[in-house]
Amino acid sequence: MAEPSVPELRGPFVPVLVTGPSMSPTLRHGDAVLVRTGGRPTRPGDVVVAVFRSRPDLLVVKRAVEPRDGGWWLRGDNDLVADDSRAYGVADVRGRVVARWWPRPGRIRGGSR
């Protein structure tokens, strides 16, 4: 049986579609965001695209809380949804969400939830 492949983001800026309610109200299901790969290091409060080490086949959009075990502890902005590090542990960040380009264009800023 083949191991699941880790999703890759190719290029300095990559479009990503948000699915699910975990980042509401900051991001909603169906929002299209622009992700920057590279650039400055991840900081607590950044909205990021990452892969949980326990779920390497799943690319997620979450908020970086704190560095932990060589990766990041992530949380969604919607406390009613627990599909974040509380369920899956540490994640490896692949890029930082810098803007929502559809349907409500705007910058996505770091900071606390």
C-alpha cells in the first residue's frame, strides 16, 4: 500500500480554497486565499496553510499559536470546531495566508484570534 503524498504548494504565491467552518469568522467556507510560501518566518497569530504530522494527506488553513516540537501548534478561529492541533497535534507550516481574493478581497493579518 502506498503512503499518502504530502500536499505541496508550488511557487511563491499559491491560491488555496478554504473548506469547512473552522476559521470562521476570519475565513469562511468557499473563500479563496493567496498563500505566500517562503518570506518571513511564521509568527504566533499568523493564518497559515499547514500539514498535521498525524494527517500528512490533509492540507489545512489554521492560525499559528506557538512553536512546538519543531513544528507549530495550530487552532481554528471557530472554537466550536476542534479539527486543529487539539485533535491532530503538531503541524508543519507550508505557507502564510496573506490575502483573501474572492469573494471579499482583503488582507489577512496576523494577531490574536
